[in-house]
Amino acid sequence: MLPWKRALGPLTALLLAATSLATPAVAATPTAAPTTPTSVSAPAVPASSSSGWNDYSCKPSAAHPRPVVLVHGTLGNAIDNWLGLAPYLVNRGYCVFSLDYGQLPGVPFFHGLGPIDASAGQLATYVDKVLAATGAAKADVVGHSQGGMMPRYYLKFLGGAAKVNALVGLAPSNRGSTLLGLSRLLPYFPGAGELLNEKTPGLADQVAGSAFLTKLNAGGDTVPGVRYTVIATRYDEVVTPYRSQFLTGPNVRNVLLQDLCPVDLSEHVAIGTIDRIAFHEVNNALDPARATPTTCASVIG
């Protein structure tokens, strides 16, 4: 491994820490909607943040008529995964919501570890809650890592295709990974390793060739009526090879971040948490009629 690539992990962790300290969005205020107790069968509803996401009084505008549901990755949660992207989208006029899913008993903060088919059921419940609150007929879904892959189960097997207009995946684990790749997530989440043991079905379901992934990918990657966008980075060290993230089928757009900005060095965690070039491309995917070219300069857009 080249020395500069070896430095990417610590650098990204440092940037994530700086982002958390510099972002006022972490200060929670009471939500307009009651919270749902954390459980396997129902998603937890995070408190509304001061940045304006998870605001159940938000009504989609004519410019952005669908709410955006953010789906965190493995070991993530509804707030920390989205300290960058959620305010970015709110500032552009979207109604934005995020959920916790895949919780394991006795494992706080680090979610996305339960059986992925059950997690998809939690997403189904949450999307219904968001649609009821906003009055919208459909939502758009944006997910990072497992959160970009798991919604495909909801779309394919749980009726989600009738309720979702677009799915945008940031470094999604669509074909899975190796256990070695998944273990590389642990350094980004201090303390997670000590809390986990071998009974983490959310990890097992993401191992390449698992029964879950075999079922998910059988018969085609997509379902009719949904637009799919995959945004990947060639420096992904978790879901490898990075091209395994790409989908095939109608209404699919696969994007390699370095084709948009060759000097973007984001790896698996950074692409979903702090990379404003990737965020710009997410905005394009949510609003293709008003899309503008994504370049290296998009970092200041």
C-alpha cells in the first residue's frame, strides 16, 4: 500500500472528529413527533436537530416535492452519519429525515448490526411515518454503505417501489464484502470492537456470497419505477472491488467520484460523511432537472 493511501484512514478520522466538533447540528431539540422506542420491529425516530432535519412539521416544496430519508451505514446511527449531508440538503430546501435501524440489545450508538431483512422492515415503517407526516406520495432514499444496499430489499420484497422515487447509494455494499473489509470499519468507531462479538447478523449478511445477498440480487438488481444512482470511490477499502457496488438495469446511473474530481481521495467512510463533492452529486441525483456539473470546485458549492 502506498504511504499516502495508508494515511487516508487516520486523516479521515481526524476530519470526522473536526466536523463533529464544528457542526452545531448535534444539539438536539424536542421533536414535533413522538419517538418510537428502539426495537427490532420499529425504527427509532431521532430528535429534531437544530439544523432542521427530522422536523416533522416540514412540508415539501414545489421545487423539492419529496422528503429525503437518510439511511446510515453499518456501525453508524441516525445523527452521526449525517452531520455533513443532512444540513447540506436542508440548506437546499429539502425536508430531510433519518432513522436508526438494525439495533442489537446492549450495543448503544453502533447500529446496522441486526438481520438486514428485519432492518428493511424498519425502513418500511419509517418511510410510512415520513410520508404520513409530510403528506407526500413518495420519498427519495439516500443511503451510505449498508444503508445504500439495504433499501433495495425494501424496494424488491416489501412494497417499497410504490413509495420510493429514487434510491441514491454512497459506497453501497450491493455485492457485499469480505470479513476483512468489514472489519476495517472498526477503527473509525472507537469502542465498537469491544461491544461486538460473532453474533452480528448485519455483518454476516454483507459477506460476499451470503444467502441474503444471493436472494437480493437474484433476478436483477432493480425494480421498475425507481431511479437508482450509485456513487463510488476507487479508494474504498471496505466494499471491494469498488465496481462491485455498481448496479445494472434500467434507470441506473453509476458514478465514480474520481471521474468527477480526479484528486478526490475520499475512502469508504468519507464519501458518505464529509465529502461535499459527493454531496453535490447526491443533490443532482435527487433533482436531475436542475443538475449542475459536479467538479472539484463543488467542494465549496
